[in-house]
Amino acid sequence: MLFNFSISAILKEGKKMDMFWDPIIKQAKRFWNAWDIQTLVLLSLTFQIILLAFGRRRSYITGFLIRLTVWSSYLMAGWVATVGIGKLSDISVGDPSLPDTNTSLKALLAPILLLHLGSPDTITAYSIQDNQLGAREIVETVAQAGLVIWILIRCWTYTSLSFLTLPMFLAGFIKYGERAWALKSALDQEAGMAISRIDEENAFHVMFSNLPQDIHGADLILKAFYRFDRIKPHLKNWIYHPLYISFPSLSIEDYSPIEVFKITEIELGLMYDALYTKTPIIYTKLGFMLRFLTFLCIVLTFSGFAVMFSKDFLHRKNVTFTFSVLAIALILELYSDLKLLFSDRAIIWAIGHHHQLRMERLLHFLVQFCLAKQRWSNRLPQFNLLRFCLKPDSSSLISMIVKCCCLEEEWKKYRFLAYKEKVPKELQELVLHEIKAVERQRGIKPFTKRGEWALERHDCCQELQWSIRTEFGRSIAIWHVATSICHHLDEADTSGEASLKDMSKWVSEYMMHLLVNLPEMLSVPSGHVIYKHLSEVIKLSPEMKDEHSACRFLHTDQPHDGAARKRKDPVVELGWLILPDAQELSVKLMMHRDKKWEIISSVWTEMLCYAAYNCDFDTHAQQLRRGGEFITLVWLLLAHQTDRFNLGKCG
């Protein structure tokens, strides 16, 4: 009896829910049947705006939110536009002799969606792998253009509105073709195998010598473009002429460290543009012509539509909608074209025409604008291993949810990642100083050592080389803990080495960040085995309550790691016990009281250079779309100094 009552109650509740949802579902279906194509066009337009606004910003904004926004918009933009064109190919068409304005208005949306498939100038590829699909993109361009032509033929009525679809189709086809062209040329291996022409040096030399002296910074942009044009770091097999080694136009010896890094940042921006945007193809004669033709076609379509329906904007929904879409398309195109005027390549063009008075005034404004423009995040992530291991697990609601999703380690690493909001100029000076010092030792040989050159310069190679001849990831961990110990023991030190001490700590924690969060950039296995064992040891040592007490304890006492050894922890078997070696290293470093921070900073900088040099090109390129990494700037600096006769080996 009770069971039957329960069943009846459930059925009644189900009927109530059906009565609630049925009208909503019917209304949604009715709306979709009436406005399905318009909804898809609006969605496509929304994704275009998002990509135009954030596609380039991802090169200097870090964080999961912008990556998710750009990634989802990039995927959905193509899918929605393709579905929209598919829906338009199936619309009902009446007798061509009896023109139907609504059908013609819908037909005009097809080339607009084709325009959207071309994607904004700010993003043609989401990742480096997308550039390998250039040939496929050409096939898709032809296929989608063919489908749009079929739609226009079906809906053709020999009216003025039908003729307006022709310039819009041409604009969409050009835009989509530009994207295929950009993808195909980004990693063009045939171009990369060619040796660049040496006679182009004369043209650049003339541009350098004719630069206006009162426009500060123009030489930095020209220098960056010239260096990028000669090395072409985005092409793996690029070979340039050996005589370029002696060309003064490539030299940065006369520039300050800040200017050198600014030049390298501009190169980094040019590399991002070459891999992920349409910028390189637009700044060609054909690119300029196509861009002008595209803009002209959109203006012609918009103007013709405005004249044709000047009295119907507020009275007919389809007319209002189509006019709004055309207006937004024109605004987006105008915005994209204006942005081209403020790019680095626009300045290179303006430099060649600066002798005109108006152009010189414009050049002065453009240079100042572009020098202030951010090209990468300019942040130095910091990860302190001891602080990470000492901090107890959080009991917050978010932490419990993350734990249930088996993402506890990733969440904890994210929480303990700190940032230097701007790479200090002292660190830039240190890196350049160490690169020059190492260059004097190794000449143009490959960067195969990761601290030995520094130890040799400071006459302590025999004493400390054991700490760097172990596995690279383990070596980083040993030096990181030893640096933390020395830093805390030296807190009361008021010598002039304080700045060097801080820089050593910055590089140490940055390298630890790479080991834990981006091990692929160091070409080593994940560093999780290090902090897992270290956390266990610290838990067995109650004397370690915070980072300061842990460093003092580690300098004087042996941590309780016997339990791990007795259990034959696989971490121990792999030789990843780092604390005894870190303790020994810190003791020996503290004995070099007068120059310990010179030794530590030199070793860390050499490790950074080694990691940058040996990280493969694709990994560096992938980081460009995530805000960039400091190690990539170091890689680009080394690329001009290392293996000059075959830069394809560098990364």
C-alpha cells in the first residue's frame, strides 16, 4: 500500500515537472526554428570579437582564464560558422521570378560567415601544431567557398540585394584565404632551407645611417627587426650567410642591458606574430592589396545595403539584424586595420619614408607607443621548494573539492607559485655579464655545460663539480636548497653582495618553478619525486617549523630520512635524496665567504643558459602563447651567439 502511494506521488511530481518544462521547451523550439541562423551568426560574431580582443593579449597575459577563453572561442568560432553555412545551404527557396527579400537577406549572411571563418588578424593558430595544417586549411577554404557559392546561386534573384552578396563573398574569400596563407607560411620549410641574401645588408645599413637622431628608440626596433630577419628563429632549418657574423648591424655591444632586453623582447613579439597571427603576410605588397580590397568590399556592401533599406531599419527585423551585422563587421575590419598602423612592422615601413615631414612626426609617435607596448608577461615565477613542503595542507572547501578531483598536487603548486611582477634590471645585467663571460671560455661551441665554466672561473671546480655532474633536475634541486640555506644564514650580512644574493635567489626559485611546473623546458622528468620525498623528510623532523628554522636546522643537523631508506622508497633507489648533498654544498659554499654569492649567481645563470639553449624550439614557441617565459628571452639572446653557422641546432 505504502509502495503504491510512493509511486503515485512520484508520477504526480513528474507530471508537474512536465507541465513546467513543456511550455519552455516548446517556446525554445519555436524561437530556434524562427531565428536559428541569426543566432548562429550572433554567436560567430561574439567569438570574433573575443578573439580580436584577446587573441594578441594572450602573448603577455598569463593565467588559466584567458587561455580557456581564447581556446574555447577559437574552437567554437570555426564550428559555429561552419554549422551556420550548412544551415543556410538548406534554406527553402521559392520561385526566382518572385523575389523573396527574406531569403536574399539570409543568403547575404553566408559570405559574412565565410568572413568569420577567416579569423581575426590577431590569431590564426592557437598552438604551434595548427601551423602544420596549412595544406588542410587550403582545402577547407575551397570547400567552404564552394558551399557559399552554391548558396548564392540557389538564392539568386537578379535584384540589387543579390548583387550585394558578390563583394561580400570576395571579402570573405580573401579573408579565409589569408588565414590559409598565414598557416602555410608560418613554418614554411622550403623558405627555411634557403640561405638569406647578403646584398640585403646594404639596404639595412642605409636605414640605420639615415635614422633621425631625435627619435629615441627607433634604432631598437630596427635592430630587433634586422636580427629577427637574419636569424628567423621560428624556422628550424634556416641558414644565414657566415659573413653576417662580422656585420655591425647585428651587434648589440654598444647597447645597455635594458636596451638589449628591449631589442630581444621586440624580437620575441615578431616571432609570436610570425607563428600565431597574419601580420607577416599582411606586410607584403600582395597582402596590402588584398587588405585594401577586403575593406573596400565590406564598405561597398554596407553602403549599398544602407541606401537600399534606408527606410526599413526600424520596421523589419531581418533588415535591422543584417544591417547591424554588417555594421559590426565594418567596425571590426576598421579596428583591425588601425591596429596594423601601430605594429612594429609599420614602424619599419615608416623608417624607410621618414624623410617626409608628416611621416617623421608620425614615426615619433609610433616609436614611443610601440616601445611602451607589452610583448610578454615580463614576470618571473618563483617556486620555493622548502616553503612548499613546510606548508600544511589546507582544509578549505576548495581544497577538499580539488582533492576529490585528484588535483591536490596541482592546486597546491598553483597556490605556492609567486611572481616577480617585473624582471629586475639587475638580473638582466647579470645574465648578459655571464653570457659574455661564458662566451670567452667556450667560443662558439655548443652550450654543453651547466655550471662547470662558472666554477672554473672561480677556481672551485674540483671542490664543487660533483654537485652539477649529477642528473640536471637533481642538480637544480640540490643547488636550490643550498641557495635557500645560504640565503637565510646570510640574512644579517650587510656587505655589498646583497643584490647578488637576491638575484641568486630569484634565479634559483625560477629554475625550481621550471622543474616543478614546466619540466619539458628543462628536458627532464617531472620534479614531483623531489618534493614528495622532501615533504616526507620534513614531516619526520619537528624542528622544521618554517623556512628559516628549516634552513638553520639543515645547516647544522641531519634530517630524519632513515624511515624512507628502511622502506626502500623507490625515490631513494632512484638516487633522488637531495638533502644530504644540499647540506654538504651549503657548508662548502659558506666557506667561500667573500665570493660565495658570485659563485652561486654564476652557476645559476649558467644553468639557466644551458636550459634555454637545450630546450627545443617547439617548447619555447608554445610558451609564447601563454605569456612567455624569461628562459625564452635567454634562448633568443644565445641564438645570436651560438652555432652561428647553423642556428637550427639552437633549440
